[in-house]
Amino acid sequence: MTNGPREPFEKLPNLRHLKALLHVGALRSVNRAGAEMNLSQPAVTQAIARLEKAFGAAFFVRHPTGMYPTDAGEIMLRRVARVFDALRAGLIHMPNGTAEQSPDLLLKSVQIEALSAISRAPTQDAAAQITGTTVAAMARNLNTLERRLGLRLMFRDGDQLRLSEAGALLARAAKLSQRELELARDELNDAAGLHSGRLSVGALPMARTYITPKALIATGMAFPDVRVQMVEGAYETLLAALRDGDIDYIVGTLREPAPTPDVVETPLFSDRLCVVARSGHPLAGHARPGLDAFLKFPWIAPREGSPARREFEMIFPACGQKPSQIYEVASHMAVRAILRESDTLALISRHQIKYEEEDGQLMVLSETLASTTRVIGYTARVKSAPTRPQQYFLAELARAAEFSRRPEASPPVHPESDAPGQTALQS
């Protein structure tokens, strides 16, 4: 598991070759595909042969009634169709009717690679190194694309190339198209009995300590040759990475509704925030600590803009008072350290302290201070097509969530704390 994914660069095949593959698959004929694309029969045959060599699989078998895809060909056809869907989505807002043209007539693979690299790299030199070309060649490829599309895709800022709004949209499409070809290679290897590729999951704070690691560990054991990554970050950062194809899922508190139309949320279970403190806290002996008692101690506030922060801010204005001191801490590791070393309180999910509670380091003082529950689940790209390791991970995530829903899954509230059905909002 790692804190930040940086993937091997997947070079795109010639887009015309990929389009030829789609036409042969749809028309069952090299000749008809050539006529559709205004290419000769030998050119189409050569395009298919190059793709088969690049991916190490035969995609079609010849039959008296036409060309029929093999199992590997079916995999490749599905993924290549998604490559073109991603590129069309990136071109949809382009001017002058360009969005109506097929992406293979507008874009070259080297241009897609350059856009992808610029969006990922801090400098021109770094972007050129990613693509395996020179800065001059990369800039020349993008200048050609700008002239073809009739708009600016980038501008210079010192030694950096920054993307315009249109350039960023097209770069996102470029990265998604690259990811689809990575997944095609993974599926082809899987069909051949060679498990490979990566599973990259963004984890929000509540999901980092139990359900995501548990599901990832199970997946890693089932697919030991797949690179398993857990990426931590703020929701906005992880959402951008998901939409770009850099990660496959986000696990944690759902936003409901999904913040953008290109992602979809799947709920797993509901969770309530608890008041957490160190074991042996002065309030541990109180049967039902009231809000006035909680106000006498420092508090850790959740990250600004998070759902937990909004819940935190709803609690105290109602009584017209504030805690004696508030720390703003984003790191869960730092939250645990502050709780263990002081009488500070925090409003966090019980799942986040599962192991500390089991070890007797931290405890729950109240499960009823927060008035609302949060829906925990995962976010994926719309119409995603999970590979077998990804399907396995989602099944294991659901299993971990099912365990989290059971009443016996969490240790009981401290015996001298508030009981179910009682409220801690009493003074």
C-alpha cells in the first residue's frame, strides 16, 4: 500500500489501428472495415497484426462467413470501445463541430500521451521524460493539435506547461483512455492465467483503518501478482484522481448525491460519529456525560469542509457555547496521538479507533451526541467495467461492511457511558 500512485506509462497504440479493430469486430470483414475507413485490405490486416503483437494475443479467427473475435478479441473490443467513449467525452465541448468527428481523425497517440504527461508532471522536462520524447517534440505535437482543434490547450508558466480548461478536459480523456488499455492488458493476462496490473483505492479517514485495508489484504492474498495500492487524501483530491483514472474507487463517507455526473456512489452501511477520548479520561466514570461536561475539555475538529466537520459545527451552536479549546487536525495518526496524550475529545467514527479500543488505548464516551448518521460506501466512475481483481475487492468490501453493520461487530460502549436510546445532550 502506498500514499500516492504513479503508474507505469501506458503508450497508446495508433488510434487508427484501434478504430480498425472496432470496424472489423462490428463488420466481421477486413474488406468492409477497409472500405468504411478508406483503407486498403492489407493496411487493415497489418493494423490488426500490430495490435495482436503489442498485446500478445490473437483477436480474430478467419471463417468462411467472416472474421470472428476470439475471447481475447472480445475483451479488446470492449476496452477499445471504452477508449473511444472516453476520447469523445473529452472532445464534446470543442468548437467548430470537431466533437462530431471520430477521435482517430482528430487525435494522434503522441498528442494524447503529451496531454496526459503534462497534467501529471511538474515541469516540461519531467513531462517529456514520461513520454520518452523531447520537450520540443512534445510541444510541437500539442501545437499541431491546437491548430487542428482551433483553441488553446496549454500555456507556459515559467518552465511549466499548464493546461487550459479545454486542455484539462482532453487530458482527463487521455488518461482515462490509457487506463482502459491498461485494464485491457490486465484482462488479457488474467484470461491467460497471468494475474497482473494494479488495484488502486482512495480511502477517506473513516475507511482507512478497517474496511478498506481488510478488503485490500484479502484481494492481495487472492491475487498476489496484482499491485495493491491504498491512497490517502482529501476528498477533492481523490475525486479528481478517480475521474482521471489514477485510482479505481473511493471508499468512505458518501456525498449523496454524487458531486459530478461521471461518478456513481454505492452505499454499504450507515455510521454514527462518537465522542472518543483516552482510556482513563476524567469523564470515563460519568454514567451519562452531558454537553456541559464535554465543553470543559479541548476538542479536535474534523477537517474543514468535511461531512464530519459540518456535524461537529451543528452540535455546539445549539447551546450557545464552544469548547474551551479546538485543535484542527487532518491526520488520523495525529488525532490518535493527541487523544492518547491528553484529555482532548474528538468526534469520529468508532471504526477509526477499532484497534485502539480493542487494545484499551481509546474509548467511546458517547454514541448519541451526533444527531445524524453518515452513509459509508464507495464511489466509482459511471459505467465502469471492473476486472476480476476489482470485482473481488468490491465483494470483500461488501463483506467487511456487512460485518460492520452487525451489532456485535463493535465493542460495547463503556459500561459507565450512555446507554442506547439515551441522549448525551442533557446538561
